[in-house]
Amino acid sequence: MSDLGSFSSSVAAQAAAAQNPRTLIVALEIGRQPADLEEISSLALAAGARVQTVVTGRRDRPDPALFVGSGKAEEIKQACEAYGVDLVIFDHELSAAQQRNLTRLIGRRVIDRVALILDIFALRAKTHEGKLQVELAQLDYLSARLVRGWTHLERQRGGIGLRGPGETQLETDRRLIGQRVKQLKLKLASLAKQRVNRRRARARSGTLNVSLVGYTNAGKSSLFNALTHAGVWAADQLFATLDTTSRRVFLGPDQFMVLSDTVGFIRDLPHTLVEAFQSTLAEAAQADLLLHVIDAADPERDLRQAAVHQVLKEVGAAEVPCIEVFNKIDLVGLPPRLERDAHGRIHRVWVSAAQGLGLDLVRQAVAGHGWPDPLAEELASQSGHAEPLSTSAVHP
């Protein structure tokens, strides 16, 4: 009985290690791009990793074989042994050869930033469409590893009931992945048509289509809940929201908007995810207006804004009218207010979704975009407004 109990404890310990591995993070400054230790640590935490230590450094360019130099690779190996590390996460995109070489040298499982983000998306996907999109992105990522990384599969091996005549295991894997990718794309195309039909129905009803966009963890879901009372899951972690949710919101007499909460963006968002989530991200490209939610308390907010603009450009939403919503003003002691441009149009709003501050200003800004704004028209008729106009509001 004691042996059985010991075995059960061992199995439980192994399962816990697999779900919450002791992790070492590698974050280098490459060229002029600084390392973002806070973000990669948050990503690792969101995936369930237990970060034990971080290895940093600087290189002008990645090493073709190891990404890091041989000396740094040896430093990583020694740190893994010292901290009992199970998993090594690179805050960079690794080639298949680099990943394979590092795994052999370090003697631990090594993954890159892309694999980490894909893993988080797999954890967060709840809807049927979201799960299909994540699987497609994962297979796209895996197919590249099969082509360049899995040389050990080139030899003929067992594949009962699966292999075509004369196929190697690698050829079988490629064929099966190709078949599954085709199936997923067909299913997603059908779901995309349904999404298009819903957008057309909303357009015919004269309802304003508004999408929330922004860097992950900027507070989009919190703002969505504050405006719609929808109760979608909102948490202080990266990629808490993955599946798109839409709700109808009253703005004023005969004025409504359909507000959509979309997946958050991040620096160096993997192209496989952008392509797989094309139909979801199309909500932003097809919107009448974007509300770009920005964390007003984030010291790196300028870099985060630039990353969001880059993704919007990739999905064809760069030209969609946009209002910047600076959230979390309660953390920096600022009052709710709105700012107008030189033409009198509202282009920035400062709010706190958590405290319910400035929500009426958001509604006012959206309504002013969809319907005539008397104040904007009056200001536009005047001249000499070279500086943006700011209006504060004490009450939400």
C-alpha cells in the first residue's frame, strides 16, 4: 500500500510539473530593441509557469545556431541545473534549428515566444470558432517545425492505418496536418460568412458598429462590462479575453451602437495568429468606429500604442476612424475628461472603467461620431483652434 501511495504521489508531482513547470526566462536586448521582462514574465505566468530566474544579455544580432552565444547557452544550462528548471522560455522567435540545438545543449525543453502565446490562446479559447482558430495557428506553427526541425522523423517508422504507399513518417505527418488545416479553413470560412451576415443585418438597421481594440490587459473587457453590463470575464492578466462578444448599447433617443470586445494585441503578435484570427480581427476592419483602449498608468503606453497600430495595419483597419480611450485614470489621479481636435471632434477620452468614471463621455464621443454633434459643428465653424480642446467632467 505504501508503494502504491508513493507511486500515486510521484504521478501527481509529475502532472503538476507538466502543468506548472519550473521555468527559466531568457530575454535579450537585440540591437536597439530592449527586453521587456515584465511582459514576458506576465505571459509565462498566464500560461501557468513558475518563473524561477531570468537570464538577460545583449547581442547585436542573433546567433544562427543557438540565438545566444555558446557562453550564454552554457550560462543558461548551469542556471537550469541550479534552480531545477523544467522549461526554458525565450522572449524571442526561434528557428526550428535553434530550438533543436538549444534543447540538446541545455537538456531541457525549450520554447519561444510564439509557442508561449499560442499556448495561452489555447487555454483561453472558449467558443467553437476560437478553438478552431487556435488549432489552425498551432498547426501552421507545427508545420514549419516539421519541415525544418524534425529530421529524426525522416526514417521509415510504424504508421498503421495512416501511411500512404512508400511514405516516410515525416511525409505522413505533413499530409495529415495539411488535411486538418484544409478542414479547419473550410469550417472557419463558413463561420466567417455568418459573421458577415450579422454585420450586414446591423448595417441595415442603422446601428453603429463599434469595436474595442487595444493592447492586452489595457482594460477593454472592463470597459465593455461597464458600458454593457454583460458580465464577460475580465481579469488582470494577459489575454483574459479571446473570443469576441457583442452587445447593443443605448446612447440616446434613437441612438444605439453594437459594441464588440475583441482579442487584445501584443508586441510581435505571431503572424500565424493574425492569419488564423482573420475573421475575428475583421470586426475591427469592418467597424464604423474603433475605441482604442489605452492603459493610462502604463509607463510603456507609447510603445503599446505603436504595437496596436501595427496590428491594425496588418488586418486592414488602419483607416477606420478611431477614438483613444485612456483607461485606469484612478491609478494616476486624473479626472475624467475628453479632448477635441482642432476641428472640434472628440478624439480622446479619459476614463476609469473599474470606478465607472467618464462612461458618459465615452457615450458622448461615440454618439458624436455617428450623429451630428452641435458643439463640434460650432467649433468647426470657428477659426484659430490650433490647440486641442479639453473638457473635464467631475461626475461619470
